[in-house]
Amino acid sequence: MRPRKPSHLGTWLALFLGGSGCLGFVLFLVVGLVALLAALTPALGVSAPGGQSLLFDTGSLPVSVSHVWRGPANQVVVDAALYVASGLYNGPPDGYDTWYDATKIPAAIAYWQRTCPGCAAWAEGNLQCVMLVTAAYGLAGQPLPYVGNAITFWTSGAYRRLAGWAMIPPTALPYPGDMIVLDSGANFGGVGHIVIVVDVAVPRDSGHPGSVQFAEANGPGAILDLPLREEAAGQFALDIWRGYTVMGYIRHLTALVAV
């Protein structure tokens, strides 16, 4: 599997916010949008966290989406992630899904226009992984309280300190709606990659792996499946691409519902 292109979220945030020292303002910017986005949520046709599924039509997804998982899930985020993924497609120069049909995902386009007007990170042909994640949570009525480059979602430790959120170790079982943070190692300056889990098949035992299905942008497909192995009782490992490491899962605990 070819390595992914980097997420340049830190770069466009620096430009947008006026130069160096911008990261200190990222939280202020995002948190300041929470009230606005909450007020706009009814107009987008989404429910409150923990409520009913989104009303979005996910259209024709690039591959079939599985529905194996039975257990706690952040279902509104799953629905929103699938909605955004339904408009993405692979294109030049590297065949990654940085391209989209804006007519299929108008709510996502409107969200990006409101939260980052004119930013290159959601431009056609340059859609970054973080933008799918922020749109999915934002459209689900759960605007993210911290945003940075993909790797800093984990390395900053921000979600460990936030009430209602948890940073789950990579040996645990992921839930649909979790963010998976990947360390890209030496690839592309180590900015990492981030995706959203949409389904999980639990391994039956160490000889019968399960799988994790996730939605992503700036990768080799909008919906992908990777094997999930059970290495020991209660210890799991997601098989990821060469040169990448699963840092862990970020979970919005207060938004979980049983599915």
C-alpha cells in the first residue's frame, strides 16, 4: 500500500490565522464555533448526539458498507462520515480520494465554508483527512473541541483532558464512530493520518481475524477494510499499512448509543 499524502492542516491554519503561534488559537476558534454549529444543526437535518440517525442520503458509496457491529457506537457520526464519503472519489495525481462531487455532499461543503472559508485543505483535488473528520463530527452536532494535524490529535493529549472524551489504546476494541489516529513515521514529515470507524467485525479467536471498516479522505479509497486480529485475550491489533502505526482511538463517550 502506498503511503498517504500528508495532511497540511497545520499549514492552512497558520495562514488562516495569520502566521506563527496559530496553534494556541485553534482551540479558541473551534470551541467558539460550537454554539454557532449547535444552532445550525436543525437546519442541516441532523439529530442531537445520541439521538436518531442523520437524515442524509449517502447515495452511492464506492464499496458496500457492512453492518456487523452490535454494541456501543457513535451512530450519528458514522452516518455523517458515510455521507461525506459518498461524495468522494479517487483522482490524479496519485489516485487518492482528494476529489469530490460537491452536488452529492452540499452539507459538508457548507460546513467547510462556514468553519474555514477559502481553506486549501478542502479544495477540490486536495481534500485532507482531517477535513472529513471535522465535517463528520460537526454535521453530527458534535463539533470537535480540538483540531490539529492528524498526529497531534493523539500527541497533544487534548482528548485525554476533555470531559466526555477518551483516548483508547490500540490494543482495545474500536467502536463505530471512533477516530483512528495513525503515526505515519518518517513519511511526509510525520503528520500522520486520521480516519473514522464505521463498522467492526470482532475476531472470533486468534485464528479467525475480524475487520475494521473506516471512512477516510486523502487515501486510496473513501471506504476501506483492514484486518483486526486478536493477539491475546482482550488484546487486539489492527493491521495497518507498512510504515504506519496505530496510535489509538479517540472516542466521544457521551455520544455512544447501543446498536
